[in-house]
Amino acid sequence: MLDLTTIKAITLDLDDTLWPVLPVIERAEKALDDWLGRHAPMTAALFSTPTARHEIREHVMRSRPELKSNLSAIRREAIRVALYRAGEDPLLAEAAFDVFFDARNRVTLFGDTVLALEFLSSRFPLVALSNGNADIRRIGISGYFRASISAQQFGVGKPDPRIFHAAAGAAEVPPDQVLHVGDDAALDVLGALNSGMQTVWVNRADHLWVHADVPHETVTTLSELCDLFPG
């Protein structure tokens, strides 16, 4: 059970907590493919093969392990490698990535997100905490947050306790006074529990909980999360 009396700040996951991420990535991939089709057709043909796309990403991960938490850098380097292998200009990688990243930040918020952010931010400092590369400023919700910490910015991602503790530091409270809210059972809930935080699991898709440690509370919407707090 949540102890609401100790909560002084809230950290929030982004992808699949505030918006569905799969449609976003699919649109961004399509925007990238269309751009490459116009500016680098041989690379577009190479990227059209899922096996080749996967192999290039794996190559980048093996050859550039320092990028493992930086999804933007991995994506940019994969595009560069593909351009090189296709015999086209690797310098196009930056412009191609910009097309992808612009589309990646055109998200469609869940219907309960804005009201929940308004409610929660009026009561607590909020910190965005994500392993992804979404930019809350581009998305237009940065005004609700005290800070935003991502794995690519910090160097390690969830479930590493260090990134949770950094988020608590950004909110200027100790971890045991933070409530972490997210959709991923392992990365969000177990990671936060192991970092000394209280946790709420946002289970929009009715998944089964399969771990020994359990969240302090489970909700199916952000509206239910807000309902946990007294008016």
C-alpha cells in the first residue's frame, strides 16, 4: 500500500505511460524511409530489409558499446553505416536522423495525460525519467516538469538505481520520498523498488504481474493515479 504522507515528488516514465510509443516509432520509421527514398535510394533499399536493418543495429551496438544507453546516437550511427555500405554519402546521416527525430516527437498523448499532469504538477515536483529519447520540450509538456532525465543524457538507464537517484536529486528530495510511475514492470517498478522508492504500475494493457516483488499500487489509467491522492 502507498504511504501518501511520505511522497514529496513524483518521477514519471514517458513512452507507453504518457503516450503509446509503437505508433510513434512506426511513423518515424516511415518518415525516415520516405526521406531516404528521395535522397539516398540505395540506403532506403538496404533499410527496407528487416534482417539488414537488424544486423546494422547489432553491428553498431558491438562496435560502439559506449552508445548503449544513447538511442539517438545508435540510430544516427546506424543510418551512417547504412549510407556507407550502400555507397552513398555518410554525411547525410545527420539530416536523415533529424527527420526521424522530428517524427519521433510527434506523439499522441493518452486521453488522460494532460489532466493528470496538471493535477500532479500542482501538488508535486515532477521529473520525467526515461530510457527513450523523447524530448518533452518538443512534445510541448515540459512546463509540467521540474526536470527531465534520460538514459542517453545520464549514461545509464533504468533499472539502474543511479538514474532513479539522479531523478530524486533533481527533485531535491531523498529517494524514499519519491513515487515512481511507469508501465514497465522490470525497468520501472522493480528498478524503483530497488532504488528505495514507492511505485505505481500503470498497467493499461491488463498484463499479469509475474515478479516476487510487487508495486505499491497498480492503476489502469493516469486518472486512477490521480484518484489515489486526496482532493
